[in-house]
Amino acid sequence: MTIGSLLSPGLGGSDGKPFSAREAISWVATTGGIHSGDIRDLMIESVERRFGLVNRLPLPIEWLSDNGSPYTAHKTRALAHEIGLVPCTTPIEAHNPTASPRPS
């Protein structure tokens, strides 16, 4: 299962609720492989669920993911930047499961 996770300190959504430190907003699951199109759909769905129908976020928000090819694909990263998300991944060399993600 893949979970869409947005990280934005202090910025609330269309419902006026502030974000928690990390908030799983939407997810996608499949019995097949996850494709970059699935991740792009997940990004849009997560933003719409939290902020309503907007073309671009009012402030940059971090999108937390791993380093797999669907998450780092050019089209996926381009869409993230277009709608105001900042893609962040956990460093490949990080062995600590609580290691902080970094912008990629």
C-alpha cells in the first residue's frame, strides 16, 4: 500500500484544521505494481481532500515518499512542483527508520 503523506507545519486546509506533523490523507493499494500514474493521482487526490479544488497550493508542502521509480519519475516530480508539493525522500543510505526525509 502507498500512502500520500503531506507535511506542512502550521498550514491548515479548507476545513480550517491545522496539519499534524505528518498526515496520511489518501492512499492507493493494488495487487499489481504501483505505477507513476498511480502516484500522480494520489498526489492530486491528497491535495483535493485537504484543500479542496485548487490548482496550486498557497504555500509549498512536503510530499513524503520513498525512492522507488514511481515516486521519482520525471512526470511525477514535475506534477508535484506544478501543484506546489516539494518531493522529499528518505536517503537511500539511511538505515535508521526514523531518519528525516529530505527534499530530493
